Amino acid sequence: MILNILIGIGIAFFGFVLQTSIAGINRKIVGRLQKRHGPRWYQEFIDIFKLLSKRSITHGWIFDFGVIMALGGIIATAMFMPLTNNFLAFENFDNFFIFVYLIAVGMLGMAMSASGSGNPWASIGVMRALTTMLAYEVPFLIVVLTIINLTGNSSLTEIMLYQQASGNNWFLIALPIGGLVGFIALMGMLGKKPFETYVAPAEIASGPMVEYGGKQLGMLFIMNEISAFIEVSLFVHLFLGGATNIFEFLIKYFVVYTLANLISSVNGRFKIDQVVKFFYKWPLIMAVTQAVIAIYFGWVI
Amino acid sequence: MASVELLILFLVGAGVIAYILTRFNTFLGSIFTIFAVMFVFVSLAGYGFGMNMDTTVNILPGISFTETYLGFYFAIIIVFVYLMVSFFHPYYLSEYKYKNSYNLLFLLSLAGILGAFYTDNFLNLFFFFELIIWTTMFLIPQGKSKEAAVSYFGFSIAGSVAMLIGIFITYNVSGTFSIYQGLAALSGTNAIFVFVLFIIAAFAKLGSFPLHIWLPIAHGNAPHPFSPVLSGALVKLGAFIGVLALIRIAPATGLFTAMDLPIGQYVVAILGSMSIVFGTLMAIKEDDAKKLLAYSSMSHGGYILVAFSILNGIAFAGGFYHILAHALASAGAFMAIAAVARATGTTKMKELGGMIHKMPITYLAYLIAIISMAGIPPMGGFISKWLIFQAVIDKGMIFVGIAVFFGSVGSFLYVFRPLAALFLGQELTEYKKVKEAPLLMLIPTFILMGLNVYTGVFPGGILKFINNIIVELGYTGIEVSTYEINGTNGILNPALIGLIFAVGSGIAFLIFIVLKKSRKVELMDTYTAANFVHDEHLLHYAVDFYAPLERLYEKQSNWMTKFYTALAEKVRELGKLGKYLFMSKNISTTVFWIVAIIIFLLWGEVL
């Protein structure tokens, strides 16, 4: 049990390093896209460690407690994440719903801490973050409902193995409409443009983050990186057939995250009600269509 | 051995004593009430789990009892909620106009609860239901408004009448008032009739769409210590009738082959889904914290209906566990709000802010309750929602799926609203002198916090008991060991999740504690884009929290209210017509109609 927990902590740490590096590389890629040099690839690490070393302010115990709960919840979620189909900390317990709901503890912690700062920008940012969540989560979960119904198992490892079995395709190909919905929802989860409304630095002063500095902000940065790791890994495992070895995982991970980032860098930002309207129109219709043809008609490529 | 009959008689007697005691000293009478309820709870818990209650009846005429796992499960949950709430009585009762009768009615309604869940006779069931309705009807108007009681009573009576007609049809077919023999004897068209009638009763009691309109009115205006009882305990009566209808009657309607589900059950599942969506949307919009929680009860009632309409063991386990989890969570949340209301005198979120600085324990109680309510691990609500999701996904119910997922994510939104607006945010000047709730009120708060966590971390024992109910209903139970739950498509280990969450938080805490200590600053000392803001109220974001989202369904949100207003208007007009026809000033017309009606009624019988 101790060993499993240590492996879990290792996975969470690996996720942090991986996502922070890839985010750094992506800053360079986006820089090239915009005809500038962009920062060095390890700039994100420098930012985080600088923040952690600084002395900061606090707005009371809930402000700190929320940050701890946020990072703790996200680390706990990451500890359940399988990397490949035989490398995970807790075998059989990588249930899909753990990721969706345990990650919510982290989000709740952050929202609580931000509201506890007493800054209205922060509350507005939290309101927008929750509204965005209401928007992308439902179409995404309908697609996952289809996947679990087809595979008959909600364990991520089992879903990976199902896709890798001969005769079956990746779900991105087997359920093309659903795969597209999954990717759009992933953009929403990662807070990439056009769904970046809840951070919106120029509009609501970075929303939930407005009051933070020093170690609290550094911890929220770490939390943000690990949650991006969880979300992208979920997409890789659910739609891209998972990975049989770590290199396959790294390649798939890099492609998915970079693609999301590239799309993000050429888009504007939706207003918050546009986000909701958007998700409850096309992605939801597509998700339901996919579910109906896959479950009731059994048409799976 | 504890006898059900004696417990009921004890409660009636205790009610009378409580009445007299409260008359002289409110505090004393309320303490007596706590002990009376505690006695009943201990007797039930001591003998009921092993099915060792004495069900013989010696004194009460025409009443008979039997012991079932189903009835006991409901009874113990509701008695527990009553017990928790009774701790609040000493601090609230003195404000009420008819405080003497408050404890009496409270104990009498508990007697009704015991009777209703232990009886094996339909007429007894109806009698005890009416006892509950009539006693609670006089409790509700002691709060803010008398109309709330009228609304509650109207819908409850509609439900009861529907149930009574169902009972008569059953009697007509089977010739017996016995619940189990009667329901087993139903078949064909009669079964469908009784099913529909019982479902109406269940919807009215549970406050489900489209019979939900009374729920926010009654919950929002009831006395503060009574709202938790309404939401945590009394609406569960509807779930009980729902179980009778959906599982015991289960009429042989056509089958949806895609989902392997009878049409009747599927319609109920869809109505339950609408309840979930409607309740969630209205809760997001609501400004009064108690009404918000009332709408959330409506949405959770929808989950319970969805669970019981999917006919398999996993779904039933989810439904029964959800009844427990929601009772604990909603009692916890309502009691936290009640404590705030006692300290500040309001439940309107736009008037409150920053209560966390003065009432940290109440805040924690609310936090843990809403984590459970939103179905986030490691709390009880997660287990039940996980089980229900399993069942929904396994059956491939897409449209019900949309509703349950929407309700689940939407619940983050509405439960967060009181957290942000009422407990967090700026500390408003008018509440600087508020104090934490007194010790006696904190006892149930701590117990509920503990149980919310316990049900989420170690559900094994409770699920094993629920398996008894499922077997009793004629289905196979779910596989559950001490730590693991086996669903149709996955295994869950709640204790492991709890442990890992503790490990994660531990790591985060270590990171936090080894780094440099932060400097404490005032709440008003925030980034305001260089504006000088001098007033806390201006920096507190609480009014219309989800304004952009609310705008999207603003026009549609009062459809049901409009419908019921129109219906009330039509009923009133009909009454006017009747008055005009039969009650005219001309006495001979009235006499003529009376004679005509008597002749009509007697036609064929006597004449």
C-alpha cells in the first residue's frame, strides 16, 4: 500500500514536470506563430519557483485553507491516473468518475479561497468558471456515457485495452462525432480560447487569481499544471487508445496539448453566455446524435 | 424488546407532557423533547437493525404492524433527522406565537412517522399519513407566512386523495386492505390505474415536477428548525410511496426494448429528469438560501425517482443510499442556514456576507454538507450518484443521462452560491457582532459532519443493510465487501479515495507550511483597479450571482408559476359560477337546487 501511494505521488510529480515542460515548449511554439522568439522552455519552472520563494499576503484562514484543499484535491486525483495500460498506482480503481468528481474538490477549494479573498473580480471569475463547467461537462459526459456503455467498463485501463484490442479502433475514429465533442470539451476544461472567459486577464483582472501572490499563487500554478495533465491524459486514454508504453503516451500527450494550444492562439474569446449557448447547441446535439447511433443502432466504426 | 405500539403511545404521552412543560418553561420543554426523541431513536436503533421490534398490538384498535427492512430504513433515517433538529428547539421556540404546541405537534408527527412505516394495512397507512400532514400543517405557519401552510396542505391532500382512491381500487380488486397482499393481487388495467394514482401521491409528497410548486414556498417560509425536517425527512414519504408504486406494483406496460424498461417506469424516469433539470435551474436563480435548498431537494427527489424507475439492484442501492445521503446533507445545510438566520435574522443572500469570520464551525458544517450534496468524494452523495450513474449508463438512457449529469454539475453552481455570498466575501459591518451558535446547537452539527464523511468513506455496512431491502423487494443485491463496491462497470473503493485525498492534502499542507509565512491583511485591502472603495457592501459580489446564465432562461423560468396561477384563477371562477348558480339571494333557488341534488344522488338507490 505504501509503495502504491509512493507510485501515485510519483505520477502526480511526473504529471507536473511533464505538463510544465510541455506548456513551456508551447509558449515557444505560440511565440513562433506570432513571429517572436518566445521564452525559454523552462520559463514556467522559473516562474513557479520564484513565486514559491516570495513572501506574500493572506486574507484570512479560508484563503490559505482553500489553496491547500485545491492542490491536495488535484494531487489526489492525479495519483489515480494511469500513464500506460499497465503503469498505474491503484489497479482496478482508476474509475472514470473519480477523475471527474475528485477534480471538483480541487476546483471547489480554489473557488472557496478566491471568494474568501473578498475581491469581487475573484467572485466573478469563479462564477464564470463554474458556468463554463456547467457548459462543457454535460456534452462530454454524454460522450463518455456512450464509451462506457460500449466497453461495459468505466475503468480507464479497461477502456484503453478495449481500444487496443484487435478489431477495435480508437474511439476518436470509432465515434468520430463524439471524439470531436470530446476535443471541444477538452478546450473548455483547459480554459483555452475561445472558452478562456473565466481568466480573461484584460477584462476581470485574471478572475479567480486576482488576489494571489507568492506561495499561494505558486501553489495554484502547480495545481493548474497538474489539472491540465489530468484533463489531457483523460482525453488520450478515452479517445486515442491510451498508450502501451511511456513514449507513445508522451507523443500523444504532446500532440493533443499542442493542437489545443494552436487552436487557442488563433481564436478570440467568447462571452460567458455565448459559451453556454455554444455548448448546449452543437456539442450537445452532436453528443446525443453520436450516443443514439452508437447505443441504439450499434453503428460503431 | 421495544414495541412499536408502545413507542407511538409514548410519543403521544410525551407530546402532552412537552406541551405542559413548554407552557411553563420553553427551554425545559424543548430539552424534554430532545430526550423523548432520543429515547425513540435509541429503541429503534437498538432493536430495529436486527428486526427485533415487537409488532403486536394490544391497545390501539384497528391498527396492525409488521416489520420490514424497507419501512425500518425510512423510519430510522427520519427519526434521526428529527433527533438532530430537536437540538435546535431550545433556541428558536421562544420567538413563536404558539410555542406551547410546537413540541406537541413535533412529537405527534413523529408518532405518525413511526406508524406509517411500520403498518401493514392501507387504511392505517392513510391514517398515519394524515396525522403527519395535519400536525405539520400547524407547524409551518409559525414561520414567516400562513400561505405556505395552505400550499403545503393543498398539495399534500391532493396526494393523499390520489392515494386513497388507489387504495379503494386495490380493495375492490383484492378484497383486503393489507398492503402486500393487496398490491400483489393487482393486475392489468387496475394495476395501471393504481400505479398512476400512487405516482401522483409520490410526486406530490416528494415535490417533483410538475407538483413541485409548494416545495420552495413551504421550505422557505417554515420555521428555521422545521425546514430541515421537511427537506430531510418528510419529503422522503413520497419516496416510500414511489417505491411501493414503481417496484411493488410495477404494472405490465409495454417494454422499451432499447433500454429493457417498461414504459410506465420510463415515463417516471423522464419526469424525474425534468425535476432534476427544473430544480437545478430554479435553484441557481434563487436568492433566498432556504428556497435555494428547497429547489435542490426537488432536484434530488428527481434522482431518487430516476433510481427507482430503473429496475435493477444497482439502481435501487443508489436510490436508497441517496435517500440517506440527501437526508444527512440537506439536514446539515438547512441547519447551518438556520444557525445563520438565528444570528442575523435573515436568509436572503444579498443581505449577508462574511459570516465565516464569526461562525467558522457553522461554515464547515455547511461546506461538508454541500460537498455531499454536489456528489463530490469523499462524502456520501458521491457513492449514491456513482451507483445511479452506473445504472443509467448501463441501460443506455441518454436523455435521462443528460438530466442526471446536468443536475450533478449544476449542483456545484447552486450550492456554491450561499458559500460565496453568505459565508465568504466581505465581512459586512452590520454583522460584526454576530456570535457562533451555542454549544447545544453545535452537537448535531458535529454529528452530521461526521456522518456525512462516514457515509462517503465507509459505505460498506450501510450498503449491506440496503441489500436486505433489495432482496426483500425481490431483486438481487449488489456485491459489496468491507471496502469495495462492485458496480456493473467498475469497482469503487471509497476508503481508498478518502485516504488518497488525505495524502494529497498532506502534501499540499507540507508545501504550504515549509514556505515563508504570509502577512495578514484586511479583506478591504484588495486590488480594485486604483479605485478607492470605502464600503464593504460595494466590494461584496452577492446579488444575481449567476446573472449571465440566468438571463438565458429568464423568460422560461416562471412558466410553472404562471400555469398554477392560471389554474387557481380558473378554480376561483368556477367557484364564482357555483356561487352564482346555487347560492343566490333568492332562497327558493337554493332550496330547489338542494332538493334536485338530493334526488339526483338518491336516484337508483332508494327512489
